[in-house]
Amino acid sequence: MTGQPAVSPLPQPEAPASRPSRAPLVFAGTLTVIWCAILIGMALLTANPVTLNRDQILRADLVIIGTVESEPAQGEVSVSREWKKNGLKGKIHVENLEEAKIRRGATYLMPLSHATTGYRVTEARLANSAPLVYPETPAAIEQLEEILADRADKN
């Protein structure tokens, strides 16, 4: 014994290296997924709101809520509500429904003008546009009533 500590010929195991925590990475990833889900939800719920063409509505002889009863080429529409004349009910013939790209059985808000065989969708006066009809929604009806009320206030 010489007073020196004994040296072992075997290498000593080193203390395991501490790994950084993954918690911040998991938190950031979760937050990103939640944020993306919120943005997608907002885009789906607020995308492409219906906007009525004011000029088309004001030039129309009447505006109806109508359900397309037959193939659009046949033009048979059942009227459930009408603005401007306040009396049109029942079934009418609308000439240019096929051009408006609508579906049978669907209900639309339609600005109409008198035509030789009944009615036709009033032109929107937009370059290269098909006749405009609008899905029947509470927002579309509210816009229509605001447009008609503004016109009445100005007269």
C-alpha cells in the first residue's frame, strides 16, 4: 500500500447524458394543429358569402323565392314568396333557368322580368355572366329586404 487510490484497469461507466425535454416541442406541435383546425373551420364557415347584385334586383319586375319543380330546361318554378308585386303564387314558367346552372328541387331567390312565355331571370349586366339566381338563405333574404327598403326610402 503506497497510499494511492487503487486504479481499476476497467473503464468506468460515464453518467448517462441528459436529453433535452420534448415537452416544448410537443406543446408547439399541438398548438399548431389547433390553430390550423381553427383557421380551416373559419374558412369553411365564412367562405363565399352570398352577395346580391343590387342593380339586378332593382331592375327586376319581381323577386321570388321559388323551387325548381322540373328539369331547368323546362323552366317550371313553384313560387313560395314574392316581393315587389305582393301577389304572385303558384307555378310559373321561367325561360332561362338552364343558363343559370341551377338544380331541380332546389330553392332559389330569383329576380325576374316579364318575357313572352312567362318570365326570365333578369340580366345582371356583368361581362360574360350567366343569369344570376341566389340560394335561398336568411342572409340573402335580409340583403334583398335592405335593397328594397333603401329604394323605398329614396322614392
